[in-house]
Amino acid sequence: MFISSVHRGNEAHDLSVFMKFWKEWTSKKIKKEFRIEGHVWQRESLTISFAARKVYAQKWDYVLNNPVRADLVKESDDWLWQGEIEIL
């Protein structure tokens, strides 16, 4: 399950809005505490990473079920040459 919004009070906000404010607030605190200048966070947002992971997971599920669709096995876990999405 992917987080698409953040709730504050009764209002729902996009995760990107939350991340913007969170990065701004934490940047100020970090800069003040450690007396540093410049950027603290990268410009990219985590929402891009979440979206990419979701698309990757969808692609992986499609590939994983290819042997089932081809009637080579009944369950995708039965396919002997199954790859790994992540090595633990």
C-alpha cells in the first residue's frame, strides 16, 4: 500500500506538500543546530521514489505471472527459474 496523502487535522494534503514543509522545517533546525549553510536535502521528493516502486512492482507482477499465463505452471511460485525482485 502506498501513501498518497497525509492528514493534518481534518484536511488531507498530498505527500509532496507534506514533504516540502517537513524538509523546510527540518532544514532550518539542522542548519541552526549544526551551524551549517547550503542545502540539507536533495531536491527530489520521495513521492517520485514511491511512484517508481509502484510501477516496478506492477511490472514485476506481470513478469512473475508470465509462466502462469502461458499454462506452464499453475502458480507463479512453481516456476523453477523465477528471479528475485530483491536479494535479501
